Amino acid sequence: MIAGLALLATLASASEPCAQTPDPPPPHLSVAWISPLGRHTRANKLVDVVSTRALTTWASEHPKATPGDLLRLVDQRDKKKEPRRRYKVVIFEVASNALCRPIQEMEEGQVFAGLPACPGGSKSRGQHYPLCGYTTDRNTNHAGPEVFQARWKDLAARGFCVLPIERFLAEGGR
């Protein structure tokens, strides 16, 4: 009987697509793409971006954070060691209608929290976001910042700023 109740509870929670629902984004926002130095992408390629505000808030709360800590926050690194490669943070101002949510459980175009689900669900360069559009903070194994995807040409339309990850961390909390 207890096993049956546990199964019912599991099925009930599985039917809810997301335990945590983000607020719809504002009409325009600042987002950041974190990638290895030298990595580039094509104009129509979707790239993963996170809110710049979420990153700067986190950086101000973690003044001794390392590049590896930031990469783990955005689910780009599992290892505790620092990366040997150098990384950059590219910051964009973008209209929210250029963004989509990489949510595995949703059909392309289905709207969730003000944005459509991305084509291909949550797969971006092998990345999976099982937490309904949030990264998994590998420092804590809890939900990290919201992740969005957008095409490079839409992100870059209004210009962008490129910073070494170390400089972003040093100045991010300001």
C-alpha cells in the first residue's frame, strides 16, 4: 500500500512539467554567453545565454569566485579543478522576443513563462537542462540561473561586449 502511494506521488509530480516557474522576462534584457576564448558560432546557430543580472548578482555574492566556479554555476563544468582553457563572457542587450527556453519536456513553440520552447528541446551542444530552463549549479547541485537560447544574429544585432571571464568576475559585482 505504501509503495503504491509513493508511486502515485511520483506520477503526480512527474505530470507537473516544472516545480519552479520563472517570471516572464522584461521586453529587453541583458544576457551573457560564456564560451572558450576563440570559440565562435554561425549567425543562425542557437547559443545558450543567461541573464547578466543573475551572473553579476552571483559574482557580488561570491567575491572569491574563480572561472571554474562560474562555469559550474552555468552547468558548463563538472570538474572541481580550474579549466586550463581561457574563457570569455559576451554580453548582449536583446529583445526578449528573440529568446526561447530550452526545455526538454516541451514541444517547440509551446509558451512557458512568456517565452516559446526552443527547437530541439534542451539540447544545445550536448547540453541538457532538465530543470525547466534553469542550469544546474554544479557547485551546489541546485538550480542555477535561468538559461535561454537565441540566434547569434539576433543577439549581435544591437552590438556586444566581450570580456575575459576573470575580468567579468573581478568587475561583475559592480
